[in-house]
Amino acid sequence: MKSVAALCVFLALANAAPRPDDDSAEALPFVATLKDVRVQPDALGVHSLDFEAENGIAVKTVGSHGSEGGSVMQGAFNYRLADGTFVPLTFVADEFGYRPESVLLPVAPLPLHPVPQHALDQIAFAEQQRRAQDSDENDS
């Protein structure tokens, strides 16, 4: 009985899903794959992907096992915006996190004013206290 109910729910959801008509503006054109080269992880965990489609979308990644047991990857991809321009993005992902670079990523603004000396003095004082506390804990 449960499987019949699950089947009815699945069919209802499938029927309710939006479907673009063949002649509508929402119909997506066929995009051929020009290149799809994948190297599965070997004993050292080395793997790669090189993919390219005829619409200009491309992905290239290379990775391996990291020294701390995680995965280390670097790569690049690009995709087309609605206005037809391509956006390239390169990245490195390792024990220090995911670090993407792209012209479209926001950049933090420069500070409007220099950091006042009293604030720098307070930061230095806090660092001295932290070091003193660490040395006291190590002496114990």
C-alpha cells in the first residue's frame, strides 16, 4: 500500500513539473560535448577532468590526496553569462580552504581611514598578554 501511495505522489509531482514547449523561448538548445576526458583516482589519488562543450563552457581540474588526508585540487572553468560574455574562474582547494579567483568576485573596499595608533597599540598589548599567558601555561 505504501508503494502505491509513493508511486501516486511521484506521478503527481512529475505531472506538475514545468515543461517548456518545443516552440517556447524556454526550450533549451542541444549543446554538444566537444571533450570529456576523466582520469579516475589512482593509488596516489591523482585524478583529473577536462571537459568542453560547444557553447564555450569548459572545466579543467587536477587533484590528488593531500598531506593531511584530504583532497588537493586546482582548476579553472568558464561559463557564459546571459549577455554572451564568458566568465573565467580559477581555484585552488587544499588544507587552507577553497580560494577562487575571478573578475566577477567582489573585492573588499580599501579602508577610508588609517587605523589609529591607539588601536594598533591595543592590538599589540593584547598580543603581548596572549604570549605571556601561553608561556605561563607551558611553564606549568
